Amino acid sequence: MTRIVLFSGSAHPALAKAIGTRLNKRVNPAPISRFSNDCLGVQLQANCREADVFIIQPLVPPVQEHLVELLLMLDAARGASAARITAVIPHYAYARSDKKDEPRISIAARLVADLIATAGANRVLTMALHSEQVHGFFSVPVDHMNALKVLAGHFRRRSLANTVVVSPDLGNAKSATHFAHELGLPVAAGSKRRLSDDRVVIDAIVGNVDGKNVIVLDDEIANAGTMIEMLEKLRERGAKRISIACTHGLFTGKAIERLGALSDVAEIVTTDTVPMSKDKRLPNMRVLSVAPLLAEAIRRIHLGKSVSGLF
């Protein structure tokens, strides 16, 4: 494999372009067509034969459309005799469907992982899966990255005296501990119960947050229900300056309305793993780019070097 060939679906072309710029590589066109019967079609308009092909497509709304686009592009690259095909999925939306917590439901994270491998992916590059076990659902090698160093770099530029990192739930406590270690800070975590997709209850906070400045870290913010509940508990404990940080800033439903109404939140920091429309950008919001991180990961994968040192 002597060359990298990049393609992007329609989910996040801006991120793909930024990755291409860092690699000094063109993102080749792959126009998506829709037939009269509503089926999708794709054509990769660059030579893939014996190339190291990277297809960049986060699974963001409309998730099903973007998933089918990705599957078609993977299949097209395989049919075009690519030497190796890597699906670059900065946000794997189905990662939240990772367990059978109700009768007669699908573990969709595993099913979609099987679809991606069957379509032609030899490798997957992704970021901040909802839980570590999802990594094991793929039958092909996975480079599972995180953006904690990117987020930590932002907070490291200001004073962190009397600050604690807070995870909204115990499941995210490992990532929060890693993030806190990057900043040299203590960590606390909430004890959360999920009642439905948009309703949670946080019973208690484990750790000392009384009178502290806090950075609330989560892997993603969708409708912001968890975050609103956590902030209420922090106020009860007398928390001072409040910052919010997450990797995947989806901000679905009433999330922006809810977060915009929080006058005591100093800043909201997220990354560009998902596209961010202008109507979702609050005055106190900062969007950091993961393009340099993903570009370096792609370069290392192509050269057969270690990726784990990046995170």
C-alpha cells in the first residue's frame, strides 16, 4: 500500500476536509444519489486499487441515512480492489444500544458493527464509545480513541485552583479519572439511574464537591437531561464555577434551550466529532477540533505505527 485515499460521506464533510488538510491529501468525491424508489446509490470517484482507503463518516442524524451511505461506500471500495479499508467513525451513535436491559430488544451496537464489517471494513477508527465493551462487538481491529487530551489542553490554559472533575455517572468515572489525571485534579462521580431515554435521577455524588469549582465531563450530551440533573445536585452541594465538557456535542431535542437557560454555567466545551450548526452554538460554547488527532491516527495506521500513544 503506497498511498492513502480519503473519502467522505455526507455526514460531516467539514471534518473530513480538515483531516485531509492535515494529511496534505485530497478528500475525493463520492456523490450520493437517490433513486425514484428512495434507494441510495454511491460512486467513489477516485482509483482505489491496492490503496489504503479511509472513509470518514460519523453516524449522526439522520443516523440511518448516514449508516447506509457508509455501508455502500465500504462495499464500493471493496469492489474497487482497495488493499485495506478503514471506516473512520468519529461518533458511533449505536454504541448506546450495548446491552439487553429490556426483554426482546436488539443489541444494536453489535448488529451495526457486524454490518460494517460485512460491508467491507477491514478496520475501524472511532472515538469515545459509550462503553468499553462496544469495542469488542467488532470482528475487525478497532482503534478506539478519546479526546480527553484535546479537552484537557483547553482547561490547562486557565487556573484550576480549587477545581474537581465530576462524572455524571459511575460508568464514565474511568474516563473522568483519566481526564482529572491529565489536569492533576481530584475526581467525583454521580450515582445515576436512567428512567427513560430523556429522564434520569442522580441519587448522590461520591466525592468532595462542596464549595469547589467543577468541570462536569461526559462522553456525549444529547438532550442534556443527565447534565441538568447533575447540575442541580452540584448546586445543592454549593459548587461554584461550573464548566461542562463532552466529546460528542449532539445537543438534540431541547438541549440547547435547556443549556442556554443555565446562567451559572461558565462554559460548555465540546469537539467537532459531530457537525455543529450555527443555531446550536451558545455564547459560552467552545468547539475544539479533533481533526489533527484523527489525521495523525490515520497516518500512523497507514505506516503501521502505534496509535495508543496519541491518547
